[in-house]
Amino acid sequence: MLKRKILKDLLYWKNNHRNNCLMVIGARQVGKTYIIKKFAEENYENFYELNFLENESFTNIFDKDLSSNNILTQISLYFSNFAINPGKTLIFLDEIQICPNAITALKFLAQDDRIDVIVSGSTLGMTYKKVKSFPVGYVDRIYMNSLDFEEFLWARGINEDQIEYIKSFYDKKLSVPEAVHDKMMNLFKEFIILGGMPDVINEFLLSNNFNSAKNVQKRIIEDYKSDIVKYATDNDKPKIRACFDSIPAQLAKENKKFKYSLSDKNANKERYFGALEWLNDAGITNFCYNLNNLELPLEGNKDRDSFKVYMADTGLLMAMLEDGSQTEIMNGNLGIYKGAIYENIVSDMLVKEGYNLYFYKNTKGTIEMDFFIRDKDSLIPVEVKANDNSTLSLKKLIESNNYKDIKYGIKLCNKNIGFNGKFYTFPYFMTFLLKRYIRETK
């Protein structure tokens, strides 16, 4: 079984939810159903799963009377051993996007203190407009991603003590021993190729074969395309598909800001932005917004009309590229895609650390920065280098008197840990520790 951090979040919810239902949101195939079932097995005596995709007749339960007593009575007809043990009974409504009335019913189920309720679905963000009355104030939310890098390390046999050993060099800002650095970089390259989808990781662990794992990735991509057909409106389907298929080409450009014409020569924001939002709501992509001004707060300075679109799982992006890309990554050379791949994996890791994504490019094009994060009172530029070139933009941002919120920066590349008095250098694989560093420097 793959070890997942979200189990701790689920347990915290169980002990602190004040009767609220829990909505687990995430893209298709990130492991939501499996992990909720495992959580139920370990923490409840009575567990009942209603999967609306496997059995659409469950939707009939939510047709009219949405009172908790009526719903539980109807559920009992489907389970011969149905019993309610107060505080020890979990109802799990899976693929709830198929039954919008069940979302409305959460208000009434939340008020029944005999049961806990968890719901999950792959495209919840796109169903709210179909819900008659969303249960505001009665639902807690947890967003579930595919495996992050630390979870991937666990899956590859790197235990927590070994990870703490690696973290110790980060904490002390000391160079990692060369053998450790090389080992971690190889694992990091594997993570780029495989991504974090549980089925992909499990296939690789069984076969030790990247091509076998890629076949699983391609199946997931086809599942995404099937979701477009199933859930999108007829008018939006070709637009969403065009935007999705254009992502590799978007990222291959020197200027990676999303360009609608790469999706369709007649595309524009008015006609196609809704398609991009669909992909983002489905958890397939991550938006990275350009900043109008380099000052805090970040969210208040983003330009909603200027953005990049990254794949939420870098392994799936790799599977969309031409054959041979996996080998190129392991050899440390990916030509035109190289910068895009490393930017995408950093965006992937930052989002899984809880960051929103922002970048900057000034109107003259003389300063560009890949990402920005923050500590308590500083704006921190983060530069991703596919090679070890100079960091002119990073130096300008730190040295200029025009950016009072920028006091230091971070460079991510294939080098060891270092600090030159202006910016820290960290190897790519330590991106998953940035939150730790920011927290400890507050």
C-alpha cells in the first residue's frame, strides 16, 4: 500500500469536524476512493459506500425527501447488515458529481450526529452550478493531489529516517554528500517521468519498467478525455479538448504564457477561458498568474488575464510528449522541452506544498522570474534553471531598490546547497522542503 499523508488529515477531521460532512476533492485517479476506504476500515465499525457511478440507482435515494431519517432508511434497503452505531458509522458518497441532489442533502446529513459523512468526486468543481442549494457551513473540504515527492520517496523505499537525514543538510545549509545528491537526483528524475498517480507508481513498483508505467499514464489521459465527453456541455467539449491537447506546445514556447491560438487559430479569451477553467476545476491543470506589481500581497497583485498553464501531474505531461522523452530526462537532456519540464515539476511540487502559483515578466521583457513565494514579510523569487546559467533576473530583483519586499531569492537547479549572500541555491529535489524553510524563518 502506498503511504499517503492525507490519512492524517482525515483523522484530524474525524476528531474535530463538529458534525460537518467532509468533501474530498481531487482529479480522477489520485487515489481518493482507496484512501477513504482504508481510513474507514481503520477508524469505523460500520461503513457504507454508495458509488453513484457503479450503481446509478443510488441517485433515487435523493430524489425527493432529503431528510436524514429518510435517506438513512432508504440506504438501509441496499445493505442487509445496515446498522447505525453513533459515532462509529461512516457513510461514503462516491462520484457524487453524478448526483447533485446528494450535495444538497449534505446539510441535513451533517445535522445527524449519529453518523459521519464523507463525499468524493473527480469533477466536483463543475457541478456546483447544477446544485439547487449548496450546503454552505455544513461541509469541510480537503483537496487531494497525486503523490508528492516525499510520498514518492516512501514508495521507492526511502524511509523517514533517511529523509530526515537529507533534511538535516537543508536545515543547516550544508552541501549534501555527492553520493546522496546523485541518488536523490535519480529519484527526482524518476518522479518527473512517473508523476504521482497511484496506479502509475504501483505499476512501476511491480514491473520496474517505465514503458509499462507510461501505458497506465496514457490510460489515465484517455480517462480525462472521456470525462470531457461525459461532463462538459456539447459546446465546450471541443474547446476543452483543444486546450488540453495544446498544453505541451504551450510549455515548449520560450514565452510560456498561455496563448489561445495554439489551441485553435480562431480561439480567444471570451470563447476559450471557460474551457481552461473546466480543466483547472477538474484538477488536471494548475494556473500560474503573472504579477502586475512585485509587492505583497501576492494574490492582490496578480493579473487574471496573463497566466501559464501547467499540468497538475508532471508524469502525465511526460506521457503526452513524443517517445524517447523519458530517456532524455534520465540522461539529463530534453532539448526544447527541458526548461518546461523542470518548471512543471516545480509548479507541481509547490502546489502540493500548499502554494498558489505566481510568476513575473516586466513589460520590457528584461526581467523574468519563474515563481514567487513568501515568508512572513518577504517576497521570495524562485528561479528554476534547467542548466547552470547565470541568474541575471534573480540578481536584478534582489539588488534593485525598486522591490522593497524582496530581500533574498532561491535558485533551483542541478547543484548542491549554497548561499552567495543574495540567494540560496538548492537542488531540484529539495523543492518539497521550501515550506519547511519558510516556516522556520518566520
